[in-house]
Amino acid sequence: MEFQLKQLIIHELSKEPESPEATLFLSQEPLPLDEKSHQLIEKLNDIFDQKSDTLQGFFSAPEDALFPGYFQDLAEKEFDTAAFIHFSRESMQALQLSLQGVTGAKGGYLVYALYEIFDVQLLGIFLIRDTEGIVFEKDEDLFSINTITYLNTDKLAMAGRIDINKFSSGNARCLELIKHTKSQKTISEYFINWIGLDQPESSKELTTTFLNLVEELPLPKMPESNQHMTETEFKEEVMNFAMSRPHKTIKLEEFDQQFYGKEDTAKNFVQENEIPLEQEFRFDQNTMKRFFNFRASSEGITINFNRKHITSGMVILEDDRIIIKSDVLLEKLWKQMD
């Protein structure tokens, strides 16, 4: 990974869920950009990338939330060190203000990082917390068991990333936040409101929109034979294309190049039909897989197959029965029953 860390600062928000009070410890200076700093942000960014479903959206208007205005000011000052420190401190004070009197929410360490990956400029904000672990301590000729408190960087309490390139373009979803379960609704809501996420769409929703688009597109031609792909071949190639994308990000321009050459078939279809799909978006891997694969369980029996199994005749679905034609599968079952 071509990774470059440019700025890093950490602040602390102290708040217990049962308390309405929130207090801050604000750093005065950024951290040194050494090997440990690079390892920390690379790890946090990797964990973010591993999240299957995220919320993607725009910034709210500055009059609706403080954070977008602070970020706009930071961008105008070209992300220099003084502006970065000021932005992080001001936005932390806005977070403290929004949490005063709110029960249920919990604090932690807010890691602000400005970094670049393969020419994509990002500003990440990661909320991480302390956790307790167990260590062995050696004392002369015996061991004792003790507890230790450390940062749980393997589990992000909340996190958001701002794609600075998209923000500069002014017409793309530049914000991406971790989407938590309903049981963590309080965390999600205060983070979303603080950062000013507008018109959010989940990765699942965007993936479903993309897959519906695929159903409507004309079948492309195979370069070798100049013959049109079958529906099954096209969908299999779409699956392969998606799963090979870095950071689970689909770009319609790359999709068109892959399947339609110089023609902007997908891009034009989206524009002409006013489909709510970005030219670039993070897809949800599970939603993508479910579109091409089928799985069902009932009465202690589980079956798992894909579209190719149906079109090839290996799996046949009739009115009241499922027929599976596979000598190899049958042989394996007989062996287990011997």
C-alpha cells in the first residue's frame, strides 16, 4: 500500500454513559510522524476498510452543523499544521457541546489523521477506547497474573473518513461513516449529527442500486469472439470485477472500460435515468454475494448454489422439488453413509 501520513493529533473526550457531563483533554501539538504513528493509522484505516456496510453522504450546510464549516476553513488553508490543530480542537469543542446533557453516549480518544493512499487524500477521525487485558509478569522464579489497560485499536467505537478529492469536486459523497447496529444507535446518531452527514446512503443500498443497474444494461461483447455474453456470463464477470476492486470501491468509469470499452454505457444510463448512484462508491460485499449466490436452510438441510448451477442444469427448481445433478456430490454423500 502506498501510504503517506501527513498530520496526526489525538484528543480525549471523557464521558460515562450514565453521566450528562462531558469533559475534554485537548492536545496542543500534533504527534511526531514516526514509524509508530504510521503503523497506528494504517491499522485503523485497514479496520475501516474491512467494514462491510458503511454510510456514505455529503456534508450538511455549515449553518446546520459546525463541523462542515470548520472543515471548509481547514481546506481553504490547505491543511497546514496550524489550521489542522485549530480544526481538530474546534471540532472537539463542538462535540463536547453536542453531548452535554446527553445520557447513553460514551467518550474515548479521538484520533485525527490526514493521510494519502495511492493519491487519494483522506482525513480520518477514529474513536477508540481503553480496554483491559491479562498479562503474565515474571517475578524471580514464578509468574503472576495481572491486568493491563491498553488501547483497543482492533475495534473502532466509531469512525469517519472524508475523501478530500471528492470534497474538492463539490458534487460527490465525500463522507463515509461506520454504520453500527441498532443496539449502538446512540453512538451512531451523535457522531452523524456532529460530523454533519447529509443524504446518507448505506453501502447495502448503493450496492442494490448498482445491481439493479446491471440488470438493465445491455449485454456486453466478449473481446475474443465479439459475441455478446450470456446473462450468466455477464453477471459472473461483474462479480469478479467487483471483488477485485481495491478498498471495495466501484468506479463507473472503470466498469465501462472493462465491459464496454470506450463507450460510457453505464455512466450515461445512470445520468439519463437519474439513478441515485455515485460515479464512485463503496459496495457491500455481502449484498454483492447474495445477488449471485443462493442459500437456504430448512428442516436441518442447507443448500448453497449460484446462478451458474441453475443455467447449467446442475440445479433444477421445480414446483415442489429441488433436483441436484452431481455425480461427485452424490459419491461424497454415499461415502459418508457407509
